[in-house]
Amino acid sequence: MFQASKGTVKAAANFKASADAEVLHKAMKGIGTDEDAILQLVCARSNAQRQEIKATYKTLFGKDLIDDLKGELGGKFETLIVALMTPPTAYDVVSLRNAIKGAGTDEKVLVEILASRTPQQVKDIIAAYRKEYDADLEEDVCGDTSGHFKRLLVILLYRPSVSCLLLFFQVLFKAGEQKFGTDEQTFVTLLGNRSAQHLRKVFDAYMKLSGYEIEESIKRETSGSLKDLLLAVVKCARSVPAYFAETLYNAMKGAGTDDDTLIRVMVTRVEVDMLDIRAEFRKLFARSLFSMIKGDTGGDYRKALLLLCGGDDA
């Protein structure tokens, strides 16, 4: 069944890759760079169209578009534009690789990507990771993490199909509320192994049995990266757009901005569910995503992010 995209960026009508490649080339040749021409074009094309532009640019000018963009742009604006020019699966693969192989493990990236992507997207990521790095994603994740956190990440890499609902919430109830101390293993295995639709029924049943929301139990019974991952799985099962609305808010609230998270979420959700994220953001935080981005960023970086946001819900 056809489902309309809830994204703010859609494929441009009357698209011509060669014309767009010319615009970008002109914006970067000679002294100075026309950043505005670059951001206006890139933010108004779908990712598939950007890939066509990239290939055509190479054919027309014999140069790599990404290399040229990196040579002409700088800072957060460069990071954003290069991210937009990267195919979605490849972008997730690079993000995971950097999270694992960088100095220390960026657990936040592992949590966000593996908790929010569909089973098919995760399969594609695993295959693309192997092809790109000649390495096994599971092995790399296991080599860089430990304990129940590691176990749940691996389960999310290979989510099996749904099984007995009744057994599930009874076991979960026993694990969390009916006994002293927490069987973290139970939380990990059961939350990781079930589909979103199944989990939502489980949360309702858990509430009826225990008198607690599942999130309350997780916060009370677990801590650290495991708590973050379990909560992300629960939030994504309830509503992926609400999860990303909260992720964006947390990236911008208080002093300083987590630009890596802001860029990653805007880039990966702009053609998927940005309209829903905006609606959830307004509902949860009584202000628009647009206004928060506007107040928290500057320059061409802000201009590009606001174009991706696609409108103000004030």
C-alpha cells in the first residue's frame, strides 16, 4: 500500500542533474564560495537526486563533488552538507563506525541508530558495513561494549519475530516489580526481542499488572548506558517521532549545542517523518522545533537546518 512521506524534503519536480551540477560547480569556482546557492539547492533535493547530481558532477567536471564541497566549506555547515550528500544507509554505517572506532565509544549513537531503525534498515546497515569495512558489525559492537548493554545491542541487530505476549509481560512483571532487585537479563532479552506493535500491548498490560509505566521501572531498576538503551527501545516502540523530538530538544537545551546529534537527526529524518517530529516537538515542549533551531544556531548552518525543518509551528 502506498504511504505518503511525512518528510519535509521531497524529490524536486522537473529535476535535471546536469543543471544542478552546473549550479554547484559555479558556486565553488573562482574566488569565494556562494554558500547560499549550495544550501538552497542541496536542501531542496531528495537524497536520491543528490546521488544523481554527485555522479553527473564527476562526469561533467572530472572531480569528486564531496571533495570539492569539503575544500570550499567549513565547520558545522560543511558537516551538514556532506551528510546530506551521503546515501542514508552509508551515513548510518559511517556514524556507527565512528562511534565504535573513535576515541572511546559514542554509546549515544549506537543507542539512537539501533533502537530507531526498522529491522530491514538494520539488515541493510549490517551488509553495507561488511562491504565498506570488510568487518562484522556485531563483532565490532561486542569488542567495544560490555554486559547487558552489549547483549541488548546484539539482540537489536538480529530482532527475531514476536512470540507469546502473556508469558512476556508476566516475566517482565516478575523481573521488575514483584521481586527485590532486578533481573536485568529479562528486561534486555524481552524488550529487545519484540516488535513495536507487540511491545505497545505489553506496556499496557504491564501497567495494568504492576501499576507502573514500564519507563518508571526501567529508570528505577537500571542505570547508565543500559538504562538509556532500554528507554530508547520503549520510546521508539511508543512513537519514533516523539523519540526524535525529545532527542532534538536534548541536543539543544541548556548551554551549548550537541551539533553532531542535531545534524544526524535532521539529516536522517528529513525525508521520513520530520513533519511528525515537528508536531510531537510542539506538543511535548510548547514551542516549535523551528524556533529552537533558530535560537540555537547561526549563519549558513542555521539557514540550511531551517530549510530542512521546513516551517514554523509557532
